[in-house]
Amino acid sequence: MNIQTIIKKAVKRLELEGKLLTPDFYAEAFCKEAAKAGFATQDCSKLEKFSASLNKEFQDELKKYHIKNISELSRFLISKLNRTNPSHCANLFESQSVFTKRVLQVIEVLHNKEATELAKKSLELLNREPSVAEIDQFRQLWVNFITTYDDTFLQKLKALGDVDRSNLKKTIENLNLTNLCDKPLGSLELSTIASLLISSLTPSIASSVNEKIADISQRIKKNPQLLESASIESEIRSAIALRIALDKQSVKEMIESIDGVLDKLSLRLIEMIESSDSSTIEIQKIKKELDSYNEKTITNFSVAHKKIYAIAVALEENTQALTSDLKKHSSEVSALSKKIEHLEQELQRAREESKEDFLTKLYNKRALDDLMNIKEAEFERYGHNFAVVFLDLDYFKKINDTYGHDAGDAVLFAFAKILKNEARAVDIIGRFGGEEFIAILGKTDADGGFAFAQKVREKLKKSSLVYKDKQIKLTVSCGVSDRKSNFSLQSLFKSADENLYKAKNEGRDRVVYK
């Protein structure tokens, strides 16, 4: 084997090991390949030659630290020399360690994802007494980063202003964004967002808007650019919390008012019952006595007549008293009736404006429509694909007919829980109606939607719902489609629905997405 072949194999070894072609790495690889080929060179034997001249203690330490080349031997000997003054060496090492950590902390906050991640991992390494091999590994990662780092992407900003590679903040400040498309960048979007935000701040149940909410809504309406300010975030959060508190307080007042009405009605009924107790007892006594009468005890009928007459008089008096009492309280009852009607209307309005399904606690159809429009807007503006999964429980009507509607409700609640457990935080899960559910999966294609539906289907099939000591087995059919495969939002819904219909026709308990 000639020297050229050994050189090629050394370069190939570096590629396989993922190392850069530096003098130290190349020398190490070359000597390994030369030894493997039985080719002796003076350069490769320098380490053994110098090591042999050291005493046995040093030679043992060289073996312990796995010194592999002349550079490592030099660093080892320098380190040994520095340790001739232990105090100075320790102080120097401590200062260098702290300095290195501070540099890494600075790098961690810079605007480069790769450098930030590498800095975090390096800090974790320094905090746990790493080995020499681990430090060498991370040193190589930093060498690779600085060697391959490419900031030519900044050239794309040249059309908008001066680019200063040494000062990113100055570059951003120099960008001219006001003349893009003959209008300020993002002005239309901020106006739209401002309008939606103001609508969301308006209490949905409470009858009035708090001054604080009105103030921030007016400011955002006049100047949507405020939304770009970091200081406005805390005010918006505070306003949202206040809006929720106002709605909660209104619901609480409604419930307390209804409770008061019911209490008053209960007291009136109790008074009516108590006022007729004596008459009821008299009627029960006469009934028992009449049951005991026979044809031979005719004389007792006069007694019965007197008692029946007494009851009739008592009933008449009670009826007159009740009529008089009702007339007296008719205005009060009328007012209470109107108040109940008003409260029922308010509660009905609150239910209609709610975006949560009362049984499963998932999004309802109204909320799903709003969220789907947001996803469509993201797709049209940024090209963010998303998948839609239609899920329909198989033979749900049979469950209701066999076990009752309470069992059906329990099944819907259990299935909703499975959907929430399998979904990501960014996914949208809702009940479309009856036993039909929808999952809107952000930044996901049809294959991702199929994987999600399969997980849900398998999880449901393995689960077993026990209702009143009766085991109910469940399956689900699913239809999947994604936005990029369809020319419109309506086409997406139609495609997912057709796939669901196909899954049902092909035998249920399956997922169809193509």
C-alpha cells in the first residue's frame, strides 16, 4: 500500500467520524491508517519517542488520559508545569471556568437558535464536572459551528436598508418598512386584530362594560399600532381577567336572584299547605269513619253529615282565605314571574354565546366555525397547512336504545376525554353535534391526520366503558383530509365528510384519508 492510498483512507475516516479536516484530526487519522497498513513513519512515532523519555509516573498518566498526539502531549506537559503552583492554578482554572460560563450565557441570549441551544448544552456540561472526552466533543461542536456558520441570509434585507453584520440591532433600525405596498407594514392586520380584540373584551353576560375595559378598548381602536408595544400586553391580560370576572359576577347575581324567587314561592306554598292541614286531617278522619259504616249503623250518618259539613265549611274558609291572599300577592307574583322570564332569557342568551359544549367541555359548533376561519386565514396568508378529522362513534343510537340516554352521555364524555388526551396543545377538538366530533390539527397534513385518527381509534377500541355494571365496547369511524389537497375550505369539509361516509360503508371502525 502506497502513501497516497493511506492519505485517502485517512480523509475517508474523518468523514465517517464526522470530524473536520484540521491538522490534528488529520494527523491522528493518518497515523491510525498507517499503523493499520503496517507503514511506519517518523512523524507517527514521535509520541512514543517523547513518551519513552519521561519517567514511569508520567508514562502511566499519559496512558490514563489517553494522550493520542503531540498537541495533546504538549497541553498535558503545560498543565503539569502550571500545577507546580497549585494555588495559582486552581484560582486561574476557577476564573477561566466562570469566564467561560458568562460567555456562554451571553451567547445563549443572542438571536441564533443553533448557537443558543449549543450554549445551553455547554453550560449544562460545565455544571456537572465533565470528562476530557466530553469537553473535546463539545469543543469540536463549537469548531464545527464557527466553521459552517453562514450569515448570507442577511443580504435579503439589503433591499430595505443598510446591513451591518456586526450589529443586528442597528440593521433592524435601518430597515425602511413604511413604503411597502404603499401602506405601513401590517396596518391592515393590526386593525383587524384590534377589532377582534375589542369584541373579545366586551362582556358576553354582564350588562355593562367596566371603565378600565372601555378605556383600553378605546385606545386600541384609535391606535391599533399599540398592539406592537410590549407594555400593552399586561393591560390586555388584566382587561381579559376583568371581563371574565364581570361575567362571573353577573351569572352569580342571576343565580342568587332565581334562588330568592324560588325561596319566596316555596314559603307561599308551605303557608298554603299549613293553612289546610286541619281540614285535611278532618277529611281523613271522616273517610276512615265512612269506611267503617254499614247498613246497620244508619244512626251514625248524622254524625258523618256534621263532620262533612264542618269540613266543607273549613274548605270554604280556606279557599276564601287563599283567594284573598292570592289577590293580595298577585302583583308580587306577577313581578316575580316577569323577573324569572327575564332571567331565563339572559341565561338562554349566555348559553347561545357560549363556545363550550355543555356535556363534553369541548368546543361547540359555533366555536369550531370561528376557529376554522382563523386556520383558513393562516393558510391563505402564510401557507400553514392543517388537517381536519371527522370522527363518528359507531352504532351510537343502539347504545342509547339499549342502555339509555344517560349511558349515551357517559360514552360521549369518555370519548371526549380520549380525544383531549391524544391531542397536542395546538390542536383544536370539538363536538360538531350528536355523536360526531371534529379535530383540527395545525401544521399537519393528511398523513399526520391519519396517524392521529389511528391512535384515537386504537385507544378507544382497547378501552372499555363500564356503566351500571354493564360493559360497553366502542369503536369509531374517521374521515381525514388536509387543506393543501383541496381548493377551498368547503371542499376540505366535503372531502373529510366523504371519507367518513366511506369508512362507515366499508364496515366502520376504520380511518379513510385517501
